[in-house]
Amino acid sequence: MFTFRVDVFAWIPQSDVPNPIHSLPGGVARWGPGACGPQFGGDGFVRPPNTYAGWKSLTYRARQTLAFKISSFGAPPDPDVDTGVVPGLTTVLTSPRSSGGRICTSLTPKVTKSRSGIGWVESQQWYEMRLQGAAHDPIPEAALQYFAGTLGANVGSVLTPDLEWDLTVRVQKQHAIKSRVAKLRYSVADVMNLDSSEKLPARQDLGGTSNLVHGLAYVRRFPSYAVYMTVSGDERALVSLPVYFADASERSLGEIVIGQSDSIRQLTW
């Protein structure tokens, strides 16, 4: 029996980022609690943990997990875990954290997309996992609802950009990728790849050398994203590693409107 698991996390690496609602005329009286402070609270760390389990004590903007089991390679996949998109918490601070800012209000991000799927692709002899998620900051929508009711809320929702991911992760039994289309797609995605997971202090394989995990990750350029692949079996120890890490610590909140497709790190198992 083998188990394959994919986890994705999105988080704000900065301690805080500007809250544009605060600078609007009228303040809290016009825009509601979302205008109570000049900063959104970030998660405050740049480098992600080396395994998905390390996130238990950390905050995030949103996450998603998908896993399946097989009795033998090529057998129908048996779904094991499918969390859908799980939102974190959006907070507004009275001032930057470096100045002692405290939380003056908080709201749960709005999940706008949550899809997943697992399948066996007979023609390619690999399993394909698909995770699609999106969520956005609820503060602008709440502020416009406070100002203009339902119509304002709808406008705020449309105007607020989503953090987003669209992952395709493939698990195959051989080391070489035979699909010319997949290899071409990966080579194009590698031209301006955001992934820096190979720089993290983690091992460079998933517990074997004969088989391969590969795929693609579409994300927005803000915030940061980390994707983990975990492999375990009846006669092998569980191994969990980051296969993708897009570091947004040097990018601005405005880059959330820009999407990019990258190939994930190819690792043997």
C-alpha cells in the first residue's frame, strides 16, 4: 500500500502590509471596522518548514490538502484526504507590528474556488492530482458593504484580487518522462521559474531513486506559496518534502494580480 499526499500553503511573509481602506476619508464611521488600522497583519516568516507537519504552529492565508492510496501501481486511486481550501484569518493592526501594533479587527478570508481531483492516466502511466484554490481578503468587501450595502459588497468582491493556486502533480513509476508534450511544457515554465525549493535545507529525494514526481504550479506572484509532496508505504518510512516554494518576501502586495505558471521540482521516490 502506498499513500501520496500533496499540501499547499499560501502566506504573507511580511510582518504586516499596508491597508488602503484606512486612508480613505471618513474612517471607521464610513467604512466600518476594516478601516481601524493602517496595516494588515502578515504571517511574519519567509522560509517555510521542511515538511507539511511543520505548519501546525504557523499561521497562513489559506491551505489545501489532497491524498490518495493505492494497493499497487496502476490500481484505481482510493481517496484518503480532501480538505478543500481552508482559509486562515485576515487581521487589521492599529500600527506596524514593529511599533507594537495590535489587532483591532479580523475576518475570515472568502474562499472563491475549491476544487480537486485524482485520476489514473493510462496513456501516460501516471497518477495525476489536481488542486485548485482561491481566496481573497474580506476587508474591502466588508468595508464597501458597510458603506453601500449589498451592492457595495458585490463591487468589493469583484474588485478584490484573489490569492490563487492551480496545481497538477504527477506520480509515475519510471525515472524518465516520456511525454514530449509534458517535457515541452515544463521547459517553457522553467524560463522564469519562481521556485526556490531546492535551496531549502531538506533532502533531495522522496525515499527512492527509480520513480518520479513532476508537475506544474500556477500561482499569483503574491503572497508566498509552498507545495509539499509526501510519500509513504507499508515497507518505507514517510518522507515529506517541499517541491515548490515561491518566495514573495521581496515582492509587493500589488503583484497579487499577476499569475505565473512554473514547473515544480522533480523528485524521485
